[in-house]
Amino acid sequence: MSRKATGSARPKSRPKIVVIGGGTGSYNVLLGLKHYDADLTAVVSMMDSGGSTGRLRDEFGFLPPGDVRRCLAALSLDTGLFRSLFEYRFNRGQGLDGHSFGNLFLTVLRDITGSDAMAIKEAGKILHIRGSVLPVTIANCQLGAILENGQVVVGESNISVPKHDPKLRIRKLFPVPPVRVFKEAEQAILAADKIIIGPGDLYTSLLSNIIVGGVKSAIHKSKARKVYVCNIMTKKGETSGYAAADHVRELEKYLGRGAVTRIVCNNRIPGTALLRKYAAQGAEFVSPDMRDPRVVKADLLGGRDLARHDPDKLARVLIGL
């Protein structure tokens, strides 16, 4: 009898969690989730065009390494020297000033391996990451936007740091040229048990993934629970004046109404001094007041100097859903 019971018992499989996004948003989610027993995959935006990433992209013609670098650093099991090294940014030196070591490292690996996808995999091995990092596409493309006055803006950095009137809202987002999802990223989405979209800049970090051909379809076909993590603060030139409901409305304009099964919102307002600091940058607190049964509200605020999600608080909520 005991033999039968032992033979019929099956080990519980690790849940497959896919995080879609980029920038510091994905960094914080992955930093918290890696401490749980889960099979993690980061699907990362490939349309960054500013700073060190933009310079390397222009000079070498490779895919932008910035968001990939952050995700690799977040998933690294070495929380000390390796991660500090990968995130190190030069502040002097002709040609080096402004570059991050991680971006240069990935660029060198790309040149050696001859493949962006292979360079990311090899970097993951070197950093001993817990999980995997996949580009949403391996095709070279830019992010385009049509503003409410009909003006067309091309380039992620031109949308993220607007040279146009930042009060103009974005009416349509599109890739230039149209591109297809990286096959491995598509397979990860289809096989996921849970898909987490966000947090991150709505248009330049999140929707820049959704508009890649095949991503929306894969998310819809996936049997995973789909979770959207709303931002804590708005972004000048992207989401000025947006409440949580506005963020969800825009996401579902591209992804489909009712596509997400849970919406996670921070309900703790940052301190007055921090709000003033953000107000000087044209940003404000995202109100979580949504009357929607899908909404989960919690104190997710972390840090003193920045209004960002606390990795551990957020991970507890996401794992508990």
C-alpha cells in the first residue's frame, strides 16, 4: 500500500513565470522573484535608443543591450561584485564616458558569437543567472508613435524624453519596420503558467513588446494567468495625468479588452518631499482608485529617494496570486 502511494506521488513542477517589459521595472520584479522556486524568463524590449545603448547601437548595428543588461544583473545569483561590475558606468575617459561596463561586455560577446541571442545566453552563463533572458525580437527596429496632433515621432529616446510638446498624448504606437517575435520568446509565453506585464514605462518599455508581431497572439493563446503591474508614478510625455484605469485602458487597447486577469496597484502614497521631487520632473502619483474586480491593491512602495516598487513586497503579491 505504501509502495503504491509512493509510486503515484509526482513531484510538483516549478511554475513557469514570464516577465514582459524592460528597464528598472523588470529589474525590480526579477530581483524579487528569483528568491522563489520558479522557472523565470524575462522577455525584453529591443527598441531602446538612448544613452550608452543608443551609442553602441548606432556604432555597431547590434540590438540594444541596456534592458537586457538590467535583467541579467537582476537574475544573477551573485548579488555583490558581479552585479556591481555589470552595472558599473564610466564617468570619464574619451569614448568611455557614459557607457556601462555591462553594455560593452554584451557588445563584445555579440561580436565574438556573431549572434545577439547567443551573446545573451553566454552572458547568462557567466553571471550564473537564475532563469533566462530573451529578446522580444532579434530584428533591428525602432519605436514609432503618432501623437494626438498627427505628428509622427520615431526613436524610443525621442518618445521617452520628448522634444515635442510633452502634453500631447500618444494615439498609436508601432514598430519601424514591422518585425516578428523571437521564436524562443514566443514559446516561453505560450508555455507560461503566469505572465507578468510591467511595471515600466507604459509605451516605451511595455507596449513596445506587445506591438511586436506575434506577441499579442501568443499571450492570448497562452493558458497562463496574465497579470499587469501598474506604475507608481506617471511619466512625462507618456502618461501625464494617467490614473491606474488609464494605464489599463491603453494596455488593453493593444492587447485586447479583458486580456489581463489581475491588475496589481500600489496604494501607498510617497512622502511629500518625494512627490515634490517628482513633480519637478513632470511626474505625479498614479491613483489606484479602480472599481474592477481584477484589481489587487497593496503597499508596494520601496526606497526613500525613488518611488519604485519594492522587489520583495511585489514578489510576495505576485507569487500569492
